[in-house]
Amino acid sequence: MNLKDIIKPENLVYSKTPLLTDNVMSYCPGCSHGTAHRIIMEVIEEMGIQSETIGVAPVGCSVLAYDFMNIDMAQAAHGRAPAVATGIKRCWPEKYVFTYQGDGDLAAIGTAETIHACNRGENIMIVFINNGIYGMTGGQMAPTTLPGMKSSTSPFGRDVATMGNPIKMTDLVAQLPGTYYVTRQAVHKPVNVRRTKKAIRIALENQKLNKGLSFIEIVSSCNSGWKMTPVQANIWMEENMIPFYPLGDLKVDGELVKK
Amino acid sequence: MRELRLMKGNEAIAEAAIRAGADAYFGYPITPQSEVLEYLMAEQPMERTGMVVLQAESEIAAINMVYGAAATGKRVLTSSSSPGISLKQEGISYIAGAELPCLIVNVVRGGPGLGTIQPSQADYFQSTKGGGHGDYRLLVLAPASVQEMSDFVKLGFELAFKYRNPVLILSDGVIGQMMEKVELFEQQPRVTTFDPAWTVTGKPKERERNIATSLDLDPYRQEKHNYKLQAKYKAMEENEVRFEEFDCKDAEYLIVAYGSSARISQKAVQLARAKGIKAGLFRPITLFPFPKQEISALASQVKGILSVEMSAGQMIEDIQLAAAGKVNVQHFGRYGGVIPAPDEVLEALELLISGGSK
């Protein structure tokens, strides 16, 4: 049996969704962005809504999203994606609109836009990549950097007495009446990838119902920013990030999930 | 059908936006322009034409909502006053960079900083030289009446889509707050077709994806993009210069003023003529593109030019460039929210004639 005998339609078990472009992924090996991109695009393909979907990517590593997502997109200023998405969705209420934002973007410079889009209950999906660091600019402290965690601007570890505490945006927005579905997931293991993909499906299905905003945090690794190998980064994430940012649904169908 | 109404300038902007077939307005309250948002909210344009009106959480959010709507090819506007316009500058730079059409209204008040809520024209530099970061220009229209507040909304949208560029209506607290008779134009239909070459409306199978962005990390491609922008601004300079002349034909002395200063200066010209001074008024209507050639020609005709502006002297720099040393150019202005009276302008003109300066 040679390669030609193997490459046959009946042997095909997996293929890249055409909703990802053929551009070579420029994200660092080990980064969570690639997986997150892929499952969002897979869900859009499965729902058959490519022509009805508009994505918004702001500033940070996520600014490159439109190199890879084969959909119409608007690039937003740093932190302003929820406002840009609001402008689009209000003019096109029948379209599917989502933002794809990092922690610096969503939880620092864009806090006001995030809170108010959530509070107004804009019928959009916000995907929040939380890796606790500014990846694009080279590993500076983020609003979500853990206490004691080292970064290029907290070289001796985050001192919460002077640098403030990490902010749990997902817990915060779950309290707002405008959010309908709020969940925190990860993509470092197959089971988590499946759960996150399911969450994205729920969020996009919610848009049809005009129930309010769906907010999906993806606790992610940034091995380059954390100065670790991809494997080390995933272990570190599990041991440190996930205990601080526990996974699971916070709000389902507009009701807070009781713990 | 002539429909006449007595309206505030700010109300005329709002009514004209509905009638121009605008799809959306996003704004944030600030004096002296809050009537725009108030009028739109009271008028319920969603019922009239399907137009979206939303009070944003900040001027920053408002301009980014404009960016989003504009990226989809919708006809969208925002309005504010000086401190709020400063907040919008980042978004305006992105809109210019991404080549999106939209309309921005600045009802200028005195600054710097929080300044005052009284009228001013001290945002000329910010309006005509870019305002935010990067090499870009807005097409700037300066209304001098409530009628023009209405007319320039329609014109502004036309120009914004013609050039895929943000258009700024540079008004001030006088024009925004005063009431005058307005002849309203008839209701225009809202646009229902969107240019598949650039609008972000969802990618159908038959075309490549559209991306609204100002980012290109490759400096050579970014430079090329900048060449394209500059060519567009040059085309505006060639095709869109607008101005009005009053008693310029035989003028020996010229006043150049825009907006409410032009109204005051027109009275000053009448007072000067009554005293036997051959004065004329040149009113730029577009501040970018600036009527350079017309002012250059008049500079060869007259003995002196007085620039009148409610500022410490901003437009005078463009007049001096146009006059190119052919004639003495002086500035007269009251600022910080103070409005000059016609006799003060006349006094400044007489000082110019006598060879003196302040």
C-alpha cells in the first residue's frame, strides 16, 4: 500500500474547514489562538452562516484574525470591538456578529465598551481570550495576570499592593441583566475543545433568539509570553490559571448558575 | 414642496439626518450640541424611516459604533462638541485610514480643556490638518446658517460616499443654538444596495472576503495605501472647493471669515462700505479643501486681508500661505467663548488700513 492508495475520499476522517484561509498561521506554536479560530470557523461552517456573519477583531494578537478567518471582518481600535460590533449589529440585526478579543483589549483599555455592550444586551457573541499577558507587544502585565506572576512589566512578579488585582471580567459581566449566556472554557485538551465548540454553537444560536449577549471566556496559554515550552505552558495553565479562573457556565438562558 | 420651519441649528442637523436617509446616529450628550441627540430620540426615526439612534456610553464608543456601521456601507453620523470631538480623534483616524464614509458634526465651544460652553472656532487646526494621528484629511464643511446646517448634512453624506472619507461639519455654538427659518429638503430614501467591493456585510460564495481595516504591517504596502489617500485628498482639492463672495469685486480690503464669524463680518463690511471703505467678504465654505487659488487671486487685487475667527488665529496661516506674501494679512479674533461684535471687526479693519496692528 502506498500513499496514493491511502488518499481516497472514503479514508477522509478530518479536513480543514474552508472557512479558515490557507495563510500559514503566524501564531506561536503552542498558542491557543489557532484552536480557538478553528472551532469558531467550524461552527459557522456547520451552521451554514458564512454569508451572514461579520467578525470584529481589535488590537493585540487577535488583530491577525482576519488573515485566517475567511469571513467579512472589521478591524477595531484597541478595546473598541464591542462598540464596533454594536454599530454593525444595530444596523444589521439579522446578521451574526461576534468580537474576538484578548484580555488587555477587553479587560483593560476596553472595559467600558465591554461592560456597556453587555449591559445593553447587544445580541452579539464576545469571545474573550484570556492568557494573562500582553502577547503581541512582548509579554507585559495584563489586567488578568495572576498575583505574583512575572511579566516584562512585573519582572519581580505582580505585586497586588501596587499593581492591583487581576480582574475576573466573566464573573463581572455575568451579573449584568444584558448577558444571556456566560461561560468560561479552555482549549488545551480535546474535551475542552469540544466543550468550547459547543459553547460557541450555543452563543451563535442565541443570536437568532435576540435574547442578549453571549460571553465566552477561553482560558488560554501564551507560552512565548510566559517564557515556557508549549507543554510546560499547558501544565502551568492547569495548575495556576484554571484554579483562579475556574471553568464552567456562569449564566445559562439568562439565569446565573448556582454553585 | 417647500417645507419651512423655525429651528435651532442642532435640530436642523437632526431633522436633515433623518431626511437624508441616514441609517444610524450614535452620540453622547455634550453642550452645546445635545439637541441633536434629544431631537432624534424624540422624533423616533425608527418609526419614520427605520433609522437607528443610540446613546453611547462615551464619545469614544460612539465613533467606534460609527466605524462599525460605516464598514457595512450604511449612512451613519455622529455629533459632539470640542472636548468630545477630541475623544473621537482616534476613531476618526481609523475611519480615515480604513476609507469609510461617515458624517461627523462638531458644534465648537471654547477651549482648551473643558474650556467653556460658549461658541468658538478654535478647533480649525484640529479639523483641517488631520486631528488624530497619521497623514489624513477630513473634508470640512463650515455652515454659516441654520439652512446650511440642514443642507450640508445631505451634501456631507454625498461627499463622504463619493470619496469614501469622513466628512466633518464644523459648526459652532452660535449656529448650533440659534433659531432661523429653514427650508427642509424632501425625504430621501435609505440606501438598500451596498458596494460589494468593500462593504462588510457577510461574505457570499461569489466574492472574496471584505475587511475594513487601517492596518498593514508591511511598510511598503502601507506607503502605497498612503499614496492612495493623498491622491484622494488632491482630488478633493481639485473638485470640491466651495466658497461665497460678498462685495469682493471692487474690494480694496478683504475680510476672510467662515461660519458665524462670516455673519458678523458681513455686517462689518456693510458698516465699512457706509463709511466709504471698499471692503469685501470672502467666506470659505470648505475649510479642507481650502480655497487657496481664489484667495491667492484676491490677494493680488486687495491692499490688505483681515482674517476674522473666534480663535487666537488659526485659519490665518492658510490665508498667509495662499497670499504668499503678496499682501499684508492680519488676524482679528475674540476667543475663549467671546463673540466679536461687527464694530470691533470694523475697528480691526480700520487698524489694518492705517498700517497698524494689535
